[in-house]
Amino acid sequence: MLGLLPLKSHAINTVDCHDSVINELYAKPFAEAIGSAKYVTFLNLRNTNLTDGTANAIISKIDRSVITHIDLSENPALTPAFYKYLCEFITEVGTNLQ
């Protein structure tokens, strides 16, 4: 008789999308998935061709108490208006983002 081995669950704590394209078609489903991720602490969105709209869709859905780091570098279409929104988002109570 074979014994059962306990399965260890390993939470994925990093989502690395750098150098991928997240456009209007994918931003909303991606945002919904990230919003339900309870163990993701690092979100790498470097060089993903984000626009203010796609970035807002993603940022507005994340769990600020769980995600601690987001890399948005190398997304030249992001405007100062988005970064102002991001600064306000980061400074709200309950946010662990750095």
C-alpha cells in the first residue's frame, strides 16, 4: 500500500510581467486576477506598454495591504496625472506599497 505524501502549498508572491504587453484587452482581466491574489507581494510591470487607463485599471484593483512593491518603470506612456493618482493611492491608510 502506498502512503500518501502531504502536498506542500507554495504561494506565488511575485508576478513578473516585464517586457510583456498589457493593453486595453488584457488590463481588466489581469486586474481582476491580481485583485483576488492574496499572496502576491511584488508586481513587476516594467516595460509593459501601460497607459494611464491600463495602469489605473490594475492599480485600482490590487490589495494594498498585501502588495508591497510595484515596478512601473519603462512605461513612457504613463503621464504625470497617473503618477499623481499613484502617489495618492500609496499614501492612503492601510497601504503597504513602497
